[in-house]
Amino acid sequence: MRTAYSVSTVRAAEQELMARLPEGTLMQRAAAGLAAACAELLGRVYGSRVVLLVGSGDNGGDALYAGARLARRGAGVVAVLLSPERVHQGGLAALRRAGGRVSADAPRDLAWADLVVDGIVGIGGRGGLRPEAAELARAARESAPVVAVDLPSGVDADSGEVHGEAVRADATVTFGAYKPGLLIDPARERAGALRLVDIGLTLPEEADIEALQHADVAELLPYPAPESDKYRRGVVGVVAGSARYPGAAVLAVAGALRGGAGAVRYVGPAADAVLARFPETLVHAGPPDKAGRVQSWVIGPGLGEESDAMEDVLASDVPVLVDADGLRFLTPERVRARSAETLLTPHAGEAAALLGRGREEVEAARLDSVRELARRYAATVLLKGSTTLVAAESGPVRVNPTGTGWLATAGSGDVLSGVTGSLLAAGLPARDAGSVGAYLHGLAARRAAGPDGAPIIATEVAGHLPAAWRDVTA
């Protein structure tokens, strides 16, 4: 599992370790890892041209010491000092001893660079870049690959928010621990490929952010035992679709069936469309509390203005997933009154409506938004988007690493609701069900799009869910 820690947690771990080590040891460890990563990107260090964008403080010091290591291997290293009066003196002296120099003409040096190292602002930075730094960052991006030191300058390390201009890196070398902003958009898209350099920090067992990997998902996936029957595997109740949106019901049922449910009970006006595609579905005219036994409910996709079923579903004593149109009928009080878990799966626009904010505010502050929703509704919240986040009232927020832009297609959220509902019915807690559902959904979409990427439709995503299972467990 990939974990990320807040700036305050990382700082405390650094202070604890520095108290036990000779002065400068941590910076040398960081510089060694940074220099190694730069050398790999360059391919051939001797004769290459490296430009360091150096701010004040330790971030600039890391860049300068790494530059010194590259200079000793034959690279031509030039440092552009943004704050000469506050530059890390030890790092600058090391660079000069190794044959590096301070730039007298930054635009010219950047134009000839083979690699640019962003050491402008460290993890304590707040707000966007100052005008001079922003101009250099733009010039660097146009001239050569950019490697960020710890995180791209101008992004918020704790939240992933970007206020103003920020560096857009091709790779980021981070030290000791991943920072939340490296995993969450809009900052994540500016970080490029990530490399973690171990500098010996001792960190708490519980992180601020988690990103599941294949092994984590494989451990959580529910497998049928030899004595299982369709009821023991989990029955999902699906309340979805309308005269206007019958396809939403078909897609939600597809996600549930291909997500591993033992059976699906469908309640709604799209029974004919559902049975035509999936004759194994158990259909009922409703209301939901008369449809038969289920282990979870999924309600909302394509529901339109129909709200009568919501009362029945929320009154049930099984986990409930609320998506799409169903979210419009919720209040915090109705959700808080439930005895079983509730999982809300809004996209940014729906989350904005639930929070009473603008959509752009949610997209700019995804981590804050998903945490606030989880607190306000006392629920687990899966916030869909470029980085899908899953938050409960307490514990680390989960970041899904398998998403793809090809999922921005009509109906894909309905499939996600179905597969996640099947995991709830199988007994996974809401936080795990949301995380695993999003992970499998993303893998299925990648398979559907192919290695080179191609337009996909939601039914193709559903069709690739069994293959996503096999990918995880292979």
C-alpha cells in the first residue's frame, strides 16, 4: 500500500531523526537519491547540461548538493538563484567545489538544458509561485524535462490544492514519505512520475492518505467458499432507472452481476430492459421493502424525479449506496439516523450541491470536500473524479490509483455503483467496498481502452470487470 503523510508528521519525524544523526546527514541522503534519479533520466551524465532552479532553505539545498554530485560525474551544472541572499550556503559551496557555477543568464542556460531541477519551494510552501519563479518555471517546461525536489513548487503538500501558478514536473523525487498533494489532483497531474527516497524516517502506523495496490485489493476481494450459494455470496437490491433513463438500470445491474454478486434484485420501471439484457435478474414491481431479502441496496442511477423508494431503502438495516439522482433526496439527518452503513458516491457537481458550494470549489479542494461530506453526513463518501477519493468519518482517506480519463463517459458511474454495491452485499465495510470497487472499475476501463487508449462506453467497462479481478489476483 502506498501511504502519504502530512507535512507536520513528516517534519516531526525528520526532527526526531536529525537529533540522532550528524548534522546534514538527512540532506545528504536526500541529495544522493535525487542525483541518482536525475542520472537515470539523463541516461548519460558526463557532458549533460543540468540547470538547478534554487530557492531558499533546505529544498534549494537538496538541489545544490544533488547538483554537486552530478557535476563530479562530469555534468555541466548551473544554479539559478532566486533568493541569493538566503541560498543554502553549504550546498552552494559544494556545487562550486565540484565545478558547478551560478547562472548569469537564466534564459540562455535554460534554453541549453538537458534537465531542469525544481528546487524553488519545499513542502512548507503556501500559495502559487511568485512572478519571477513562475516565469522561470514556464521557461523550464518549454526547454527540458523537469524533476521536482520533494514536490512541484507552488502546490500545497497537504491538500493537493494549487493556488496560482505551479511547476509542472515530468518526475518528482520525494523524501521520507509521499505527501498527500502528490496523490491528489489538481496537484497530482503536475507531479509526473513519482519516486520515493527512503531517508530513514520512522512514521506513524496510520497514514493520512492511502492508495491500495494489487496485493491490498486481492486480500480484500470476497471469494465464494465451497458451501456458498447465491444468497451467501450476497444479494444486491438495485433501485434505478426511469422511463427517461432505463439504461441506467441496465448498467447498474451489469456492474453488480459482474462485480461478483450472487444475485441482483431489481426494483423499478425498467424491468423489461433489465431482463432483456440479464435474464438472471430477480425483478419486482416494488416497493423495495417488499422485493425480498438483500444484503445491500444501490439506489439513484437514472432515478429521475422518483423519490418514493428512498424512504424504504434508507429505513432498511443493510448497507445502502446512494448515487446520482438519489443524492438529491438526502439530508444529513436522514443519513445520520440510519443503523447500517451508508455510502455516498457523488461526482464534483453533486458534492457541491450537498455541501452548498460551487463545483469549482470542490474540484480545487477535493480532499477537504470529501472529508467535510463524510463528517457532515456521518457516512462513507466516494468522490468521483480525476482522482477518486474515499473518506469515512475517521481514518485515512483512500486515493484510487487506477482511474483513467476514458471513464469520463455516460453511464460509467452507474456501473461503479453496481460493482460497489456487490462488494457491500458480500460483507465488505463501506470504506473497503468503495476503494475496491473504484480500483476494479478503473482497471476494467483501462482494459477496455487498450494500451494506447481509445474511446470506450460504459457497457464495455462492465464487460471487463471479471478480467480486472483476474489482473488483481494473478
